[in-house]
Amino acid sequence: MTAEEKELLLARLQSRVRDLKDTASKGQVESFGSFPLDAVIPYIAVYYGASFADTYEVTEKFLEFTFSFKRMQLLTEK
């Protein structure tokens, strides 16, 4: 996949997620009946996972995310 294709895919995904979020926040959930949420949920997980990860790597079979509990402020001093 070229860099341009990646940019286009990311832009489309962000746009679709934003539209979905706006529709849900307006309470227009009746349109979700025809929308295949089971197909989008993995993409949403990847989008937010990559956003919160310290680093991520795309391998041949997997996406690998690295998280730091310290950076996310989930560890406290005793």
C-alpha cells in the first residue's frame, strides 16, 4: 500500500467514525439497523489503539502496540 493510499484510507476511516459518532450523539440510532457495526468495531479499536499507543508496528500478520502505564498515568507513587 502506498503512502497516498494509506492517507486516503485513514481519512475515510476518520470521516466515517466521526459521522457515526455525530449520528449517535444526536440520538439517531435508528440508522444503525442497516449499518454493519460488527465490521467497523475492529477498525475503531485499531484507530484508538494506535492513537493511545507509545509505538505500533505493522507486521506480516499482526499489528503490535506498545503501551506504557507510566505515560498513561495508570501508575501512582506510593
